[in-house]
Amino acid sequence: MKESPLYRAKHRQKTNRRRTRKLNAQPNWLDDVQLAEIEEIYLEAVEKTLESGEPHEVDHIILLQGDNFCGLHVPWNLRVLTRSENRSKGNKPD
């Protein structure tokens, strides 16, 4: 049975939220609107994948774990990139 794009997006968002909480990267002061914005970003990645046929991923603009800094799992620190763009960026900021 094939999973729906909506299910996949929610699953990815939930998995990443759990991972980021482990890293204490998602602040507890995010409100419901901001959490919904994060979910929309994950949905956008799935939609772009379906439209183009090329895998897209959600990228943290400022890394969650950097050597001298760390970012947060918040809507303004997320963007959608192709998988190849995201992987070529590596674990370094732009």
C-alpha cells in the first residue's frame, strides 16, 4: 500500500521534531502558528518532490550543531532544497 504525500510529510516532520528535541533545538516557546509553519515547509518539500520527480529535503540554514554556533528548529531557519543541493552543502553554513 502506497503512503500518501500528506502522511509522509507529517511523518518526516514528526521524526525531525523528535530528533531536534533531543538536541534541544526546538524551543518550547514556539506557538501553534509557528509549528504549523514548520509542517507547511515539510509539505512543500514533498510537493516539490512530487512535481519535479527530484527528491527535496528541508534544510536548516543555520546548522543545529556547529563548531562555534548552533541554530534552532524554527520556521525562519528552514528552507527547502533539492537533496543534491542539501547534501553538497554538507555540514557547513552557506
